[in-house]
Amino acid sequence: TKNAGILTVSPSASEIIVTITGHTGSKTYDGAEMTVTGYDVSISNPAYTEGDFSFNGNGTLSKTDAGTYSMGLKASDFANTNGNYSNVIFNVTDGSLVIARRKVTLTSATDQKTYDGTALTNGTVTVSGDGFVKNDGATYDVTGTITNVGTKPNTFTYTLNEGTKADNYNITLKEGSLEVTPITDEVVVTITEHSNSAKYDGQEHKAEDYDVTEISNGLYHESDFSFTGDASHKIVTGIDADTYHMGLESTDFTNNSSNFKNVRFV
């Protein structure tokens, strides 16, 4: 009787590096779901193929909202299934999905008018940049207002509509300006001195003060100017029979309102 020979083939102990690189994707948020799936494989030994190992992880990543997401690939998801190799190493770079926030600029209106005694407002807000996606948006509360001559920012706030997620947007606010310019047409203020009369009686008599008898523009009021002259110009006294003049002058009066640039006192 002859003894049967035995042939033993041992698995290769040579190191095999399997490099797994997860797929990636990126976009700007648009309200639609985005998916990345799968991975690329690079193997250090051409004798070893993708059919020689198994994958038991999740190679699909789907997201809608802005953010940075990982697929979740890891070395333990992969296993050598070929008994001819005993030293297989899996180097894994995870896949990812990046959805960038949309850049939105909200700008309140810029407006201007000549002073007319009423407030200047403008509730318009424009949306620029990437803009809001369909079904997203905001409402606006524009609070900017100015009545007198000058410039003010057209202040406003916003509230995102229901279902619009703030984390999907980078929102920048820009305030327009509201400007009221002065009236340049001439305004004529007519000042009439008070008068008095008496018969000579050896006593002192006087006339003092004045009336504002006419203002050519109804928007201009007595509170818009002041008497800045010498107090003696508002009174006249006399004893002897004669005619005395008070002596008010146009330069005794000063316009105090920046809403009017051309005021003449008569």
C-alpha cells in the first residue's frame, strides 16, 4: 500500500492595500434632494479584484437642506472574501455631500422728495443674489420714515415664511436711504408793525410789537422763524406831538427751519 501525498497551499501573506474613495457631490441649496452613491476602488495588487471583497455598509447619501454630510463609509464595512489572501487592508476615505446655503440680499428702497410736511416712506424690499427658491420667501416690516429735511436709513426687518428654513440661506440686509430736500422757492413773510395814536397830553405814549399778516406758503409757520434783532426795534415811544417810526427791519427776523432755503421778510 502506498501512502497518499498531501499538498497544502497556504494563503498569500503579502499585504494588499484596497483604497476606497467615497463619491462626493456639491451644489447650492435649491429645494430639491441631491444624492451621491458608491465609491471608487484602487487595489495595490492587480490579482486581487473587487469581486474578492464584500461591502456591508450604506453607500448612498441623500439630502435636501444646506449642510455638509458624510456618507458614513468605514473600513469595517468591507471584508475580504478570498481565502487566497490573508493580509488585506482597507483604507477608506468617506464620501460626502455639501449643499451650500443660498446667498440672499434684501435691500429696502431708496427714495427722495422735496419737503411737503408729510412723512416720506417706501415699503419696497427687493431680493437679489441667489434669491429664494420656489415656495420659500419672507415678509417685510419697513419702518423707515422721515418728514423734515435730512437723510435717514430706510430701516426694516423680515420674517421668513412658514416652511422657509433660515439654515438654508445666508441673508444680508442692506438699508436704502430716505431723503427730504428743502423747498427752494421763495417764501415771503409779511410783518406789519403795530401802530398807535394819541392827542398831546404831556404823557408818554407808545406802540410796540408786530403782527405776521401774511405768509406766502402755507407750510411755513410763525414757529419757523424768530425775532433776533435789537429789542428796541419792537417799540417806539413819544411825548411831543409828532409821528414816530418803530424801525423794524427785515434783518430783525431769522429763518430757523431747514425745510425752507429761501425766506424773505418784508
